[in-house]
Amino acid sequence: MSKLSRIIVNLCRFVVAPTLILSGYVKAIDPLGTQYKIQDYLTALSMDGIFPDWTTLGASVVLSAIEFSLGLFLLFAIHRRTVTKLVLALMMVMTVISAWLWIFNPISDCGCFGDAIVLTNAQTFAKNVVLLAASIVLCWRPLAMVRFVSKTNQWIVINYTLLFVILSSVYCLYDLPLFDFRPYHVGSDLRKGMEIPDSAAQPQFETTFILEKDGVQREFTLADYPDSTWTFVDSRTVQTSEGYVPPIHDFSIETSEGDDITDDVIGDSGYTFLLISPYLEHADDSGFGNIDQIFEYCQDNDYRFYCLTASGEKGIERWSDLTGAEYPFCTTDATTLKTIIRSNPGLLLLHDGVVYRKWSHNFLPDASQLTGRLEQIEIGQMPPDETASKIIKILLWFVLPLFALTLVDRLWAVYKRFTAPKSRAPQK
């Protein structure tokens, strides 16, 4: 095998593997977001409602784990023949799907990198074509990939990888995603997220006029509009360019009386608790005691508290009867609520329009944490940015052990090579 072919194969390997690892991981730490995207695909295929939620959630965890694991196995050159074939099969399927998205545009965002990196359908298709070509090269010469770990220790990498990615999904499902890439993350100013800069590109429209003269109809634009001898018949206007869309463009809060209080809520200089539930019919009611305590705390301290939901009157009545809820309910779009927080229900704390805290229903604050006014206690303060510490924890718990294993494995291989008994030449 030539040196050039080895270089090409390993270059392709270091293109495909990190892409699969990143793509799989950002979806694995947001299993609900991945589930929502799977449901979008099913809706585009007119298959929504066929599969129960637990199957789409299970598919979310499994698909993310497969993508992440295949990327890591490819990086370590584990089971090279089998893994390269599986990667090629995966990329063939992904390329066909992205071609469908590019041609017919049933979904505006493929979701291949979750909310971390949003690509257009054309960009996604181009990316997958490149990865497919690289996967074909890997299948052509799988044994040209240099091993990082010997055959005898491959099982450690396989099991550790699967354990890590599945536990990551389970933890983020129980709590919240480790990294929040959405526009409603802690620290985001909702008012700024809704602003449209003066210099922003505006949506563009094109109007076509249908005019008639001497029994003949023709189409004209504003640029070539004819004289008054033509008679107007009809016109149609189409949007040719979307223009600038702010990160937060579909957030609104409407009371049961039909009043829009969005500006009132995000413009309040004080504190506001928002209980978020896309559909109360599917919400977990195990933490209703804590929710009621927080509402009572808000009443005692003159803070606002609203439940935002897309459920109708029956869903709200059922939840109220079940939990004894006395707090006000407001209507917000279900997709927006799913974007705000990956928990049903989840809790948001706003201060002067800025997101200060987010809680899953499994980690709601209790009475022991609400011992004073928010201005004076920890919950009411902006938490420090934990991105760096989270990355360090991932490095310590996953990357460092694999690096240590690789180092020890390679040193052991070198040691065995130099200490192995040398064969003697036959004596004449």
C-alpha cells in the first residue's frame, strides 16, 4: 500500500470522525430536542401520531449514541472493516435524506448538529456529499487507518464510549442539556433577542401584474409596467428573500382574556417566574408541591408567576384539578415553549427581561432555598458561567481516560517490540 494512499485515508478519517462525534454528542446531550426533530420528520412524512412518544425518545437516544460511537470508533480505528462499512451506510442514508430536504424543503433545519450549528438544507447536502465521498475512501482502504489502541484493549474503548454517551443522554433527560445553544439560555436578554437592527436586511417581495389588451393577457413587473392602454386583471406577490430574522421571533404571552402581556412581562424590572409546559396533558406532576410553594412565595413577596402553555381549557382544568394550581395560565406557542426549556414542566426565572435561572421539574427549588427576597439570596443572582467547568469535567471523565489508555497501550506495544526475542539466523 502506497504512502500517499495511507495519507489520504487517514485524512478522510480525521474529517469524518470528528464530524460524527460532534454531531452525535450535541444531539445526545439534548435528547428531547432530538426527539422533537424526529417528530418533525415524521410530520413531514405524514406519519405524526403513529409512533408513541417513548419510541421517538428512545430513537433519539439510540441514534445519537450510534453516531457518536461510530465517530469515536473510527477515530481510534477500532474494528476498521466493520466500522467503515457502517459509517458508509449511515452516510448514504443521511445523504439521501439531505437531498430530499434540499429539493423539497419539508423542514428548514435538518438538525444534524442540534441547535449548536444551524445549516441550511443546501449546506447540509453539500456537507453530507463530502462526508460520503470520504466514507467511500475509508471503505476502500480501511486497514490503512493507523490504530490508536491495540486489538486486546479495544473492548475498553467500546464499552466506555457507549456507557458515556448513553449516561450523558439519561442525565440530560433527567435534568437539562449540559450546554444550552438556544436563544433562551441563562444570561440571554429576551428583549435584545427580539430586536431587529436598523441596518438589518429587510424581507424582499416581488409583485407580478396580470394585464389584458386586445383580448391578450400578459404578466408584468413594476420594472416593465405598461401604459394605461392595458387593463388590470389580477396580481400576485411572492416573498423572494426572508431578510433578517431575530433569534427570538415567535415569543408571545397571551392571557385567558386574550390580552398580549409579552412586553409587560419581559419589560418588568423585577422578578418573574414562568412555569413552562407545552402541553399540560403530558406534564410530569410529581413536583406540583414545590410549584405551589414557589407560587405562594411569589404572592408573599409580590413577584409575578405565570404558567405558559399551549393546552386548551380542558388541559388546564385537568392540571388544576390534579395539582390544586391557583396560579394564572397564559397561552404561548407549543414549539416556542419546547425551545425555551427541555422539560415538561420546567421553570424559568426572569429578572428585567434576562433569563437568570432554569430548572427541570426534577430539580425545582424548595422552601429551604427560598428563605428571603430574591434580591438577597443566591437564587435571585445571575449564576457564574459554568461552560468552562463543564468542558473540563468532560475532559477529565472521558477524554483524559481514553488518552491515558492510548498512551499506556502504545508504550506497552513499543516495550514489547523492543523486548521480544530476536530470531537467530540459521547457522551454516
